[in-house]
Amino acid sequence: MRRPSTRFVMPSLAIAGLLLAMGRNVLADTLGDAVQGKLLYEAKCGGCHSVDSNRIGPMHRNVIGRVPGSVAGYDYSPALKKLGGVWTSARIDRWLQGPQKLAPGTKMFLTVAYFRDRADIIAYLVSVSSHSQ
Ligand code: HEC
């Protein structure tokens, strides 16, 4: 019986290993870590927001899949009320890179510079929402 030549096997193993390593990083980066995200949320967002009550900012339960500016009893800026669409993970990622760029005139100014922190915070927001996208 002929054995497969090492000229074929070795590069295939190398490529398989590389894909595995890349897959792991891509997964970790896009999914985020909700446990770490909860800590970041409390530290960075908790001064103004909470999950279940309106404070300086609107409450966040079910924010994923929600129409921007739609929580009853919260006094939004005109900028957020006219934004339209729904909050998705991708849109909140953009929001956290510059609320004033996404909705000029909004009352929120905080940005989160590091993409990994944003991914973790968004994973936490997904965990308190019934929608996951
Ligand atoms: C200094 C106060 C403050 C901090 C800190 C803050 N926010 Fe906000 N946030 C607001 C205010 C005020 C609004 C309402 C904006 C408006 O009406 O224009 C808001 C609105 C939002 C909205 C839109 C919700 C909706 O119902 O449409 C999201 C999402 C949001 N904030 C996420 C976050 C996250 C995540 C953090 C932490 C990384 C954070 N915010 C930190 C004050 C803050």
C-alpha cells in the first residue's frame, strides 16, 4: 500500500492547525464574554444605566432587537427618537464607537475604544435580551 507523500501531509496539517487557531480567535472576538461584559457594564455604563430601570439613560433589558428610543417613560432626545430601525449587536458596536456619529445630538457621549471591551459588553446585553442578534 502506498503511503500519502509527506509533501502533501505536512502542508495540510499546517493549514488545518492555522485554521483551527484562527477559528478560535474569530469566535472569541466576535462572541465576547458576557461574564467579563457584566463587570465592564457595571463599571462603564452603570453610572447612567441599569438593566431593569430607567435612570440617566434608558433601561437595557431586551435592548437587542428593540427600536431605538422606544422605552416607555424615558425622555429620549429627538436624535434617538428619529434614528429608526432596531438595535442589533453590530449597531450597538457602532454606537459605542461614537454615539454622536451615529445619532448626532444624542444625550449620550461615552465611547468604548477597545473592540474587545465592546464585544464583552454586547455579549452581556445579549444575555439580558430575548433576541440574540
Ligand atoms: C454619562 C451617562 C451614560 C453612560 C456612562 C452611558 N450611557 Fe448609554 N445612554 C445615556 C443616555 C442619556 C441615553 C439616551 C440618549 C438619548 O436620548 O439621546 C443613552 C442611550 C443608550 C442606548 C440607546 C437605548 C435605547 O433605548 O434606544 C444604548 C444602547 C446605550 N445607551 C448603551 C450604553 C452602554 C452599553 C454604555 C456603557 C458602555 C452606556 N450606554 C453608557 C447615557 C449614558
